[in-house]
Amino acid sequence: MNATDQFRKWLQTNPGPWFIGELRIEPGYFLLHRKDSPQDPLRQLGSSEEFLGVVRGNDLQSFRPLRGAPGLSRGWKWGPLPLETLVLALRWAYPTALASWSFWKEGRLELTDASTVARRQTGLYETLKELTQEDWQRAVFRICHKECLRIPLWSPATQEVHETETTLPLLCPEPCHYLLTRARGDQGPKPP
Ligand code: SF4
């Protein structure tokens, strides 16, 4: 079963509203911020461009370099949407989230640990090979746990997934580029 079919089945099996990251999906399908209520006086988005503006910016309207980071603006709604558009919108908001969830449900989600990702790095990022397991754990605690809504499943981060009937977990199968950049920045300049 592909991710869209699995997601459709999940929606049909569990009564809404449904939640993914900071998004709330109301039956119909309407998308809004999870802290907003459909009864609130919300601004109706009229196009995918407007929704992209929401997911690319934050409350301060600045660029969100990490899509899993909290900070989506509130006060809008988009819908009713056909399922295909809803799936697209979720891909824009949280890239790869539906596919990772679908593979995970089937026990097929491949995880890549931090040391494997570090070994692949070249050029400026080659120094990541020097990080110890403790260094990675510190980076995970400081960045993944504090700045991101995704659940890192890779070693040495490994976190438990608590799934509920109406919340689709945001899974992270391998260290992302944002984390690598931050971890590299923490290493500081190399002595001459
Ligand atoms: S590596 Fe960490 S910061 Fe990056 S997406 Fe995964 S959980 Fe978020």
C-alpha cells in the first residue's frame, strides 16, 4: 500500500480532527494550526501559494530553515481540500513525513545512524567524522529535542514513538542537514 492509500485508510478509520506536527486537519478536509479552532475567526487561504507562505515563514514571517521546527503562524485555515491536495500540503509542510510514517507502519523504515552519515561527508563536513557518540547525544538533546518536532529514531538519538489514533507522528530516520550544519558549527575552527 502506498503512503497516500495508507493515509486515506487512517483518516477513514479514526474520527477527526487529526493532528500532524503543528497542523490540525478537520473533517472535510480543512487545514489549520493545531492551536486554532474552526470556530475562531480565521483568515481563509485561497491558494497553495498562500499555504506555502505559511509553512515557509513563522510568526515573525522569517524563513524557517528547519521544517520540523515549531513556529507556524496561526489564524488561518485552508479548505475544503480534496485528499490529493491535503497530501500535497502535508508534504510541503513536513517533507517525507507521510512516506516515513507509512514505511514505519509496515516495519520497513530504514534508519541511518549518525556515524554512518558522518562517514559519508566530504569537504567542509568531513570533520563530523571526529564526533563521538557523546557529542552526537549532546547535539540531539540541544537541537533535535529543543528545536524540532520530529522524533529521531536513529542511533545514538533513538527516541520512542508514542502514536495515538488521531496524531500522525513526525518521524526522523536519519540526521538532517540542519543538524549536521549545527553540529559542525559547534566543533569550532580547526587549529592552524
Ligand atoms: S535530525 Fe534532529 S533536527 Fe533534524 S529533522 Fe531529525 S529530529 Fe529534527
